[in-house]
Amino acid sequence: MHEDLAPQPHQTATALPAHYYTDAAMAAVDRRAILDRSWQLLAHVSQLRETGDHIVADLGGLPVIAVRGADGAIRVFHNVCRHRAGPIAQCDGLRAKSLRCRYHGWNYGLDGVLKSAPEMKDAQDFDPADIRLPQLAVKVWQGIVFAAVDAANAPDFDAFVAGIDARLGPDRGLERYGGHHRASYDIACNWKVYVDNYLEGYHVPHVHPGLNRLLDYRSYRTELERWHSLQWSPLESDASLYGNGDALYYWLWPNAMLNILPGRLQTNRVIPLGVDRCRVLFDSYYALDEAGEPDPAKRTADLDFSDEVQHEDLGICEDVQRGFASGSYVPGRLNPLRETGVHHFHELLRAAYRADATA
């Protein structure tokens, strides 16, 4: 076992060495040891309301499609045709009657079973009913859809979200939101750099002047659970943006975030695109009025402010990746007050890498 993978107490912990962020071989290790063995956030149920509504996603290199079936169930399939690997869908869609491969027109039911294949009548021993899209395990919690490639080796789902329901209480349930908007950010950094950055408020006074004016840095605290962490702060802002309340920033192992703010839910999903590139999908959902619509002025203000913060994070994360790649970096000490979330993440990474090395 690498010495840098040994467990570290948080009072004396150092960060992970640079090669875990820069070695090209880590992309395959991260997918095998972490991403495939975890619950991945895909969507909110407001995006899958009706039969045939579907969304496409990438789970660390595996294309998937989530669809609402005629029986009301949400299923997640490999978005890879069983013919010659074409995509079943290339974008999100509404009320599809079936799932038709974009390459040669093989047509699957909403249950993933092949219904027809053009001009295959002369193929011997070919029965469409014998062919189905591989299916992932699915959990719907608080209106959020999760899927796991290898559910047998993923965390127990109840343990994965333990304590969040009680913290939210009956008045802050996440199912009620809608008005979906997505912003996508391609960032020249390893996915773990972005997660590290999310997991501490230590940088907020230095990188996010606007956000720092809204949060109470002195009261900012981090709470840890087995598979997630919470950063909490009182929040004070003009009523045109958030109003007063509190900010709950949940991180869910390994690459999902829930920002729960007055009147809205924001989710981040960090998708590795290589050892030094990732894509952050930033999805926003809002409390709806009687007509089923979000307040347009507040929505616009929220999206503009969120984009400002995301670009501030983007810049510093790319700078950190360059620092890792420079050859200069030696793992530094973590702040035991302000970086407990980073330490928690790194300990989970170390455990996953140790398990993979001995498998």
C-alpha cells in the first residue's frame, strides 16, 4: 500500500499528492473504484413527469438514459444500442412512445426491450424479445433520481442519505421544485479538484466577494456523515435574490452537490472528461407559483449570481490543476477547522484506492 493512502487523523492530515490529480492512469482507476461503485445523481422528477419523458447523462464514461415508463416507474438504461453501439437518444425529450436508436432505427420499448429492427427478417435465430438494454439500479429520494452501475458495491442507499430527511423536515422537501434550468461548465481540472474546492468555505472570503457578503463566515460550519457532508451558514440577502434564511450545501459521495437555499434547489454533478478535464452540470429548480412557474425576476437574479460564483470557482480550480501539474507541489497540511470536508473526502478516496489496489 502506498504510504500516502494510509488513514490520517484530521488534526495532522495532509492533502492528497498531486499524482492523484495528474496521472493519466487515474481516470480508469476513478471510474472502476469510485464512480461505478456509487450512487450517481441524474435528474429531478420534474424533468420526468410524463410517460416517455427522458433525460440522457454520462456516468463517468457510461452513456445512460433515464425514462418514465407507462407504469409510472423511472428506469435507467445504458444509452448504447445492442446492435452496433449507437445512441438510443442524443438529448433529453418528452412523451416518447418508444426509444429508437439514432443509428439504424432499432426500436426499444420504454421497458428497454427491443420491439423491432428494420430489415432483420432474414437474420436466423433473431428474436427482438430476447434483446434488452442493460438496466441500472435506481433510487428516487426527495424527488431526485439516482442510479448505480454496480449497486452491489455501492453504499447502502439509506446510509448514503442518512440524516438529511430529518434535517430538511416537512417544510423543505425537495420534490416540490420545478422550473428546471441547466448551465454547463467545462473546466480544465481533475474532477477531484472541483470537489475539493466545493468542500470548504475557507476560500470564500478570498475567491467569492459577492457570496462572502451573503454568508456569515464566522458561523460557517461543516458536519460529517458516513457518505456525505453538510456545510451550513446563515444567509442574509435582498429579497430580490434569496432573502434571509440559511444555506445548506450538501456534498454526496463522490461527485454530487445539493445547494438548498430559500425557495430553490441547485444541484452540481461533476463529470470526469479525462485526468485534467471535467464538466460541471449546474441544475437549478425553483419554488413554483399557482400557475406552476417560478418567479421570473428571482430566477434571473439567481442564475446570474450563480454563474458569477461558478466562474470564480472555475478560475481557481484551473489554477490549482496547473499547480499540481507543475512538479512543485508537496502535499500541504489541511486546516482542521475549515477543511474537515476535504479531509473526509480524501479519507473516502484513500479507502477506495486501498480497496482497489488489493482487489
